[in-house]
Amino acid sequence: MSAVETWAERETRAEAMVPVIGRLYRENKVVLNIHGRSLVHKSVTDILKAHRFARRVVGEELTTARTWELLTVLQNLDLGTCQIDLGKMAAGLDESKRDDVEQYLREQLAPVVGQQGQNTPQTRDVVLYGFGRIGRLLARILVERYDGTGLNLRAVVVRKKPGNDLVKRASLLRRDSIHGKFNGSILVDEERNVISANGVDIQVIYADSPESVDYRSHGIDDAILIDNTGVWRDVDGLSRHLEAPGISKVLLTAPGKGEMKNIVCGVNDADIDPADQILSAASCTTNAITPVVKVLNDKYGIQQGHVETVHAFTNDQNLTDNYHKGSRRGRAAGLNMVITETGAAKAVAKALPEMEGKLTGNAIRVPVPDVSMAVLTLQLDQAPADAEELNQFLRGISLDSPYSRQIDFTDSPETVSSDLVGSRYACVVDGLATVVNNNTVVVYAWYDNEFGYSNQVVRVCAKMADIAQPKFPSNWTHAAQLPSN
């Protein structure tokens, strides 16, 4: 490692990085990150935190001097669309290659060097049907990723409410009591029924039924529609969207009924066929537990298990005691823990057929507005030696594996639910709560049931659109063995 950098030096370099990162993103469609932590649209502080995160993977903090050295070369390579992990690039830059960084990068990035504007993926129109909690978070994510991933948010479809509907919906997108203010600028064009978010024009379409909208009249065609209303959850109901001109595929943000494929991105997204027109992104809880179940089953084998979900309350519950068709859900959500049912444990088998009949589950709704926890009690075929071994395995999975975008890991003794608001992962394993008793293990996994799930939905949507950027380096691996701090 080079000489220790002063804070002033680090801050100065990070400030210089911001325009370079932005220019590569806008002009070349290059998305830069450090060991999975995106640098696009990030503040100086966020960039410095990403550099510090590198110590969890390779044992030492990534210096801004090294990153700046890489960036100064990258901006002159006329790169085509791709994703580049600067942390992994720096880790692979051994002593024999440090004399010629440009040659090293040209070799690593050969497929996209000189390809600016040549390998840009086709864009795909996206429509949000419904604009509630999940719908608005999907809008935030899609706007943030606009012009860099090929998913172009074009419209939202809602039923018109009394009063100043458009302004109120724009206000709900601008401000959120849980997730904070929208990162950017929102303008309302009432004459065109358009909400403009960071320059992205979102057409607001008022409709009472799926088949009544002519999307082509708004310049929208071959679009993927994300139904986040939950009104229709079977193929027959969701097929109504396909009758509307301009819609070619439908993605449901709830567990799908019948034979519909339930996709948990990172686990069974390879099951998506180009011919599939209607898919489900499963539930937030299914997305949280399935990746963990998958890796544990692959490593140790699962005989059976039970999942207890401690779940934040939702809009489906009552603010104060009132009639509700469901058992117990009529009681005040902010005052009670409410035992209720969940189909998430059984739904795991839709993404992992080998788990059919092996998991049971229940749920307890608790008085927090966001971030939930799944407690997985599992009987394994092969037991890890102790909790430390199991945590080391799960931590390694979170840092360097095909599931690193789904599973995160924490071993902080101060972590509480509000710390995980805004997590982009399907779940975050809490290592300090792990229990190993012979072949019985208990794993605790936090998850932002709103934002983390919404990121999983967008990932499924990108798979449906067959939009994928080349990722570099393509052959880097590092078995993370160091304890986190």
C-alpha cells in the first residue's frame, strides 16, 4: 500500500473524480463502481466511503491516488458501454504491471476499447401501472439509472383522484417520510400531464382498466409494463395489459398465482425465456430468503426449516382498529404486533424446486414502517463447525460471488432496522445473531421490504429486456477471508 493519504488529499482527488465519472457515464455509458459500490451520481463522501469499503474485500483501503491513476487513463480510451469495477481493477494491478497502467487497462478492457457509441444496447420502454409505495420507488431507481442501462421510464398509469391529482403524485415522488427527498429536481407540466424528474419526462396516464390505454398514441411501443397494484395476480388478469397497444411484456410485483414463473433475480433469472410475456418478481420476503436458502442448500444441504418473518406494517393494515377482511390485520398497525400468515416460505420452491415441501413460515407484523427481518431456522445435512465458519461463508458470498448483489453482510453490534433503510440488497445477513447448534442453524436476515425489493424488480425487468452491459474485469476473483471491522 502506498503512503497514507491525508483527508485533504483524498477529498481533493474525490472532488476531481466526480466530473470524470459523470462524463464517462453520460458520454460513454460506462458505469463505474468499487467492489460493487456504484460511483455514479454519488457525492464526494460516498466516493470516499466506497474506497474504504475495499478493505473488507482485499484487506486494505483503496487509495484515491490509485483510482485517479486508473480514471485518467480510462477517460482517454473511447470506451463503449460497460461496467468497470475499479476496486477489482486496482487489486489486479500487480507490481509487474504498474509501470504501464494504460497497457494493463487496454488488455483488460479490449472488447470495449475504441467502441464508444458502437455497442450501446437497445433501449426498452417501461410503464408503471400503479404509483403507490413500490411504484414510486421503482420510478426513483429507473430515473437514477436512466440513459445508462437501457430501461427508459416513459409513463405511469393511475386512476384519477379528486383534487389536484398530478401535483399530489409529483409531491409524493419528491418527498417520502421513510426514504427521504428525491435526489434531484421534479417539475410538473399540467398541460401535458407530465412529471419531469431529473429531465426524464414521465407521462401520467389516467385509466380505469388495463386494456383501455393506447400507449402507442403516447409514442410508447414494445414496452415492459410493471404492474405494482396487486389487483391482478394470475395470467388471465395480467393478460389484459397485453391487449393494450404498445405493451409486449408484463412484470408483477407480487407473488404470481398458478403456473406463472416467480423470478428471484440472482437465483433463477436464467429461467426467463425471451418468449415469456408475463412474469412475477415474487414477494419482498421471498426475495430476501431465497438467495440465502440457495447458497446454504448448495453448501450444506437443507433437510427442512422454518422461516419467521418479522415484517414492517404495510398500507394493507389499519392505522387504528377498524374492519379488515383478514384475521388480526384490522387492529392498529402502529400499536400492535400482529401474527399473520405468509406464503413466502412455500413460494421459495417456485424459484428453487429442490426446496419443495421443506420450508414452513409465519409472519409477525410489527410497528415499524419499513425494514423487516427473516429468521431462518434450518436443519442441515452437513453442519458447519460453528457460527464463525458459517458467517465466514456467508460473508464471502456477499463480497465475491454471483449473489453479491442480493446478499449483504453485517457484523456490527449496533445495527438496527433503521440502519438498513435504503439498502439495495435483497437481504443483509446479521452475523452476530447467527446460531449453530449441531446441524441446526439460525440465520437472521434484514431486508428493506420496499427499496431492496424494488431494486430486485428492476433487475428482473432488465433481464426481461435482455439488457446487459459487459462487466470488467471478467476473470477477477478473491476469496474474502479477512474479518470485517
